Amino acid sequence: MQKHSMPLQELPCLSLQGSMLSHSKRTNKRRSRDPLSDGLDTECTPTELIQQWSPCHKHQRLVGKGKENDENQFVLARRSRRKTESTSSGVSWDHLPDELLLRILFCLPLQDLLRSSVVCKRWHRLAFDESLWHGVDLEGMKDASLALQQVLTTRVRMLRCPRTFVEELHFTGSGPVDLALLDLSSSIIPTSALESIMSRCRQLECLSLEGLQLSDNIISSLSENPNLLQLNLGGCSSFSAPALAEMLKSCTRIEQLNISWCDFSNDHVKSVVNNLSPSVTRLNLSGYRENLTLDDVKLLVTRCPDIQTLDLSDSTLLMADSLPVLQQLKNLQHLSLSRCYHIHLAALTDLGNTFPVLSLLDVFGIVNGSHLSSLKKEMPNISINARPFSSIARPSSASRLTKHYMWSRKCRLRFSL
């Protein structure tokens, strides 16, 4: 061992890199200028004191990220901050305004719109925005109970669901709905569920309940819709004549009324002709065989002088003497007298002169074969038997082009089987 060398204990901190060893070899040549460092040059200098007065050395940062604790070394390393702004060149969906997202959702079909509603809270709110649910078509659903219940909470304005099956409805609130156009024709729906729907309607403009079993409560609910313009109750049943009369008195703006083939007595028919509004221009009062009389026709013509389309088919009590009464309808363009068997061919030949603006005539069942051909020759300006089905107050025709339309307006959201 050399004269000036002194043994040192093994230092636990390897990062000192031999600085103390070189310092001990030069103690006899040079002394530290710091008086506090006296006594560090002895053999018995404690390790703690050496570490206390050793100059601070910065730890060298390891190059490999994520390997700071390799080889049993514990090193604190600061990671770079994550960039708060996206480095991608695309635009996040979260940054799009509600107006643009609504326009995108507007292009989705019904099923996809419902799927998008479960993405997040914001999309759920936008997916059920009232602007997207303006018109809904649920035609042909086997069980439309839940769908109908949910749709009615979206402030839908047009709802088309003919030939659907509804088991029951459970509304959570008692507030009114915003329905303006409603078609439930030929559906299977409990009367109680229908009452629940109609009791919330206040803004109806066009309604079709064709073929349904109704009640006095439903007819009374219709009285709460003063803007009702078109009403189709063809083939309905189970409501009284007084309830019908009160409804017709309240709905004074009705222009088209289809009340054909209902389960009517003579009192029902009189409730209609005695309370019809003068605003009616198209009326289907067919199917009442022995309940519609000539006196009823006279009263009808007096109350509604502006009728343009009139269907009195299957009224077996009407005879030729009813034609001069109908002549008072100066604006009559379409007349249906099908299966009115007491009106003979001779009484029909002069209709071209009796009704100057008449353009359509239906006489199914009373004029056939060669008689029909001769009648067409005598009245070349009138189309005879061209409309086998009445379109009065009906939501849509049987044409495929108008399949998803109701009263000439298209329902955007459609349920597809």
C-alpha cells in the first residue's frame, strides 16, 4: 500500500463515479479550501459523512424509455406532457355543432337512428330531437305497443300505422301530444289504448280510424280538435248518436267526412245530416240502405250547399225524385249512386244537363252491359264508373307510388320488416 493511500469503504452510490477516490489520492498535495471539509481525509471517516459533503452529481437519464428501474436502480424521470390538441388532420365528432349533427342524423333510416341514440348522452338527446321525428311510418308492425309509446313522446306530427297490432299502451305523463295527422286504419288496438291516445290529441287536422271499434269517450275527445279538416270513420262502431252530434257541432271546420258503413241506426244518420258543418265539400254517407231517406237528403243539401263530391251508394230508399233535390248542389262534380236500385236508367240520362259541372258518375250495380255503353254515349263529358273506391278523407290510395304517404305528405322515418 502506498504511503498516502487510505482504504475506503465500498460506496453504495455508484453514481459518484470515483470522485472521492481521486480526492483521497491528492490529499497530501492539496487541501480543500472549505474549512468544513476538515477531517474527511482520515481512514475512519464515516460513509454517511462522505456522502453528506460530497458534491452533488446529476444522475444521467437513461436513454431507454420505460426502463428506468432496470438493474435495481430507482430513478425518477419526467415524461413529456401529452399534447392537448389532436395531431390528426381530421375533425372530431365532438367538435361538430348540434345543427350539423342533426342534419347528418336526418339522413338515417329509423332503425339506424335508434342505434345512434345509444352512443352517448349527447347523441341520445339529438337522436330524439323533434325535428327528426316529424313523420313516422309504423305500418304492419306485429307488436307496435312499445314503438308507438316511444314515438308519441317525441312530439311527432305525422304518424302512420295502418294494419298494426297494439296490445296495450302505458303513458308516463298526461300532457298532450302534437299529432296533426294520424292514420290507424284497420289496426288491432284495444279501445282503452285508443282512448288514451285520443284524449291527448288537441291539434289534429287529419284523422283516419277506419274499421276500428270506438267509444263515446273517443268521439268526445275528437271534439277537442277544432282544427280538424279531414275525418275518416268509415266502418266504425260502438258510439252513440248524441256523442256523434256533439262532435260534429264542435268540429266546424271539417271539409272531408267519410262516415260510411258504420254501425248506424236512423238516429245516427239524422245526427249527421242535422249537425254537419256548411264547410263540408266532400261527404261519404254510403251504406245506410233503409236508414237514409229523401228527407235526410233534403236537409243535407240545405246545410251543405257547397258539396263537390257526394257518395250516397247503397241507399235503397232513394229513387228518381232525389235527383231534383241534388240538383241544388251547383258545385257537384262527383256523384256516387251505386246500388241505389230504385233509380232507373231513364232518370240518369239527363244528368249531363241537370248537373252542369258534373264530371264523375258512379252507378255500379244499376247500369251494366249495353246500357252502360249507351249511357256513356249520351253523356260523353262525364266519366262513368271510373272510381270504384272512394277516396274521401282517406289517408292514401292503393298506389305503390303513395304507399308511404298520408294525405299527400310523406313520412320520412319508416319501419322496415
